[in-house]
Amino acid sequence: MRPNPKCRGAIVSITALIILGQGGAPPAAAARPLVTGISDPGATRIDSPLVFSRIRDAGARFVEIPAFWQEIAPATEPASWSAGDPADPNYRWTTLDAIVGRAVDAGLTPMVQLAGAPSWAERCKFGHSTLWAACNPDPHAFAQFAKAAARRYEGSFEGLPRVRYWEPQNEPNLKLFFNPVFRHGKPVSPTLYRSLLNQFTEAVKSVDQSNRVVAAGLAPLGTMQPLRFARLLLCMAGRRHPHRRPSGCQGGVHFDIFGIHPYTTGGPTHRSSGRDTVAIADLPKLQRLLRAADRAGVIKSSSRHTPLWITEFAWDSKPPDPGGLPMRIHARWAAEAIYRAWRAGVSHFFWFELRDEARNGRPFNETIQSGLYLRGPMIESDRPKRTLEAFRFPFVAFKRGKGFSIWGRTPDSEAGSVRILIHTKRGWHKVDRVIANGSGIFSGSVGPRRGVGPHTLVRAVYRGEGAVPFSLHNVKDFYQPPFG
């Protein structure tokens, strides 16, 4: 529904159909929540409660915590031990216990990613070795480790907190993290990962059926493009009209949530050049595949429609990276990326990272400078970027005729009144008031209004806190590597 042109300044109700960006969202979508999180393996391992309080203050509710199998498990497999028992003395849980405890104490929901593998559990050898790397890890051994972890954090073990969300490995479509991807020219990683995923899910759910498994977030491109990997993982075929293959996946693929890392070499509306790559603007292609797999009964999950989460996303900023996005555009694109993801049906959006990575003499293109904070000598001296405000209080506005449409989420994800202001030669003044729903989502459309032009700044204010002003002047897509 569009405003009646005869009623200047008329406002379309939040419950009405609104047109935003390149298309509209149905009324039911307006009620869909948006939960944000932070993925930062470096910061979460810092022994400081400040890390987690800053994540919470950023409006995030989730934090992704990596736990490396080879750091917790013994370097050599014992001749006799109870691998599924969290109290087995061969395990070293101290670091993870502290991290999970600090996250929960800060009011965050931890999502623990079990990554890597000890050499004794690998069934091939990498050409390189990192904490994240896993080379055909034994699914049964990995499941035993997952069971021990889930039992340790079931909420009643030695006073430790509850962990409900679990993620097996990282970007298994990328040889940097999971091998082999191909064998004799044929893809094998989707089949290997399916076995790993199924046994992992069985293990953590044997501890508590309410545990949730997030299939490892796929890289947006790489050794195997993510949509191809996903089709093979789910035993599906076809791009336009995905359908189940006649054979394979007889027992289904067991997980609850599908993860993706849709980094883009442009802005939030940038489409990937590859048919099977996934940037933010390509999310509908992945949703189409997941819905088809749901209908085919391939995915065995806790919900009828498998949720899609973005478990990593970011761009480097300038400063500090000279090849990053200027801070003004960085903040704008962050807010718009969150909106575009929500509009594509994503319910959870994780930013990577909390603070810029330490360079330690390395060039900028070998480090990640996408944090919400500019890194200082110590975390206490980190300085917030403008993007922190855009992440905490995401807000967008788009020109529509002589008016504009708006969308946002309140910083605390709670209901309330939101004032919409525009900036003119006479300063800021209110043009509307909208009501955020129970999840903090608000949207609307402002009709023809004097003073509204292509360069007008629009701002949302909620309980005295203002979102980063959003210009109605569109920033056209341009080439921009995500990490400078």
C-alpha cells in the first residue's frame, strides 16, 4: 500500500505492506525478529569481562565462541579413556569454561563452534596446519568430543552454565578449513561433512533434545562454491527448481539451522558473478534451496522451515585499513546489510569482529580490520567506530516518490515509540512516530513531505538514543573486497 498522494505527509501503518529497497516485505515479515551477534575468536579469548559487556552493549544477544578440539583433547589418544565423558582427566576445559562463563554472566547466549581436530583423529594430512584446519576427521571421534562438550555445558555439571547452540567446524567448502574438498577431481567434502554433521547432531541431542545444531557457515566462494556444496550436502539438484536426487541422503541430513558467510565484493545489493556463490543479495537463491529441501523431507530439523543464519559478515573499514570502506559508507552499508539480510528471511546476523585484528607487522591485506572498535594497545583503550552505532541501532531509509520508507530495529530489541526525523536547513524536526513491535522491529512509509529531497538525512530516535542518520542519496554499488 502506498500513501494517498492527496494526503501530504500521510503515514502508512506499520502493519501495512511497505516497499523497501528493491522489493516489498509482506505484513507477516514485519513481525519477524532480528537477533544480532558477534563472532570474534580473538576477543573472546581475552581474559577480560569487558569483551562481553561490550558485545552486549552493541545490542548483540549471541556470541560465537570457537573451541578447538586439539586444544581440549589430548595430543595423543590414550589407550583407554572415556571420550564422551566431560570429566575424563585427559580433557583440558579450563579456557573454554572461563569464556563460556564470562559470556553467560554478561547476559549473552553462547554458540560454541567445535573446530579443528587432533592429528590422531584425522584420516588424511593437510599441506598446512592451523587451529581451524581439519582433514577428514573421524565422525565418531568428533561426535564423542561433541557429546562430552554438550554434557559439560548441559547446565547442571559442576556449576557450569548451559550451552544450547552448537556448530561443527567452519567453512567446510573451503580447503583452508576442511579437506579433502575433491578427490580425483570429484567432490567429496559434502559427503564427508554430512556424515560428520549427522553424528554430531545425534551426539549433542542425546544429551538434550532442545540443543540446536548450526550447520557450519559456508564461505561465500572458495574451493567449492557454497550453493554447489549445499546441494551436494542435501542431495538436491537444480538451481532454478531444486529437487531431491533419486538416491542419497536416505536417512536425511540432521541439523537445525543453516549457516552462511555471505561476504561481498561490493555493497549490500551486490550480486556475485558466480552461479553458485552467495553474497547478501544472493540469499534468496539459498533460501529457495533450503525450502525445497524442507519440502522434500531431506532436512531433519526441529522446525518446519529450516532457519538461515548469517554467522559471519563484515567489511574492513578505513581507517585503519587504507583499502577498506570509508567510515561513513562502512556504517551505512552495515545497517543496510542487516536490513537486506532480514528482508531475505535471515533471523540472526553475526558481525565479524568486535575489535580490529592486531597487525603485528603484517600488511593490512593479511589482517582483518572489520571490528566495531578501532584497536588500541589494550582493549580498554579501543575506540568505537561509527559502525558500532549502526550495528546497535540498525536503521535505513529509501526515497519513494516525494516521500520515503523506513525500517529499523531498536537497540534493546524491545517495543516502544520511535520518532522519525529529517534534517533540513532549519535543523532536525520530527515527521512521524512509529511503534516498534515486541521484537523491536519498526517500519513505515512517509508520504510527500516538504523539504524531502534526494540528499535528505533521515534519523530514528528511540528513548533518547539516535540511529546513525541515513541519507536518501543512494550509494551506488562499487567494487570493494570485504577485507580491503
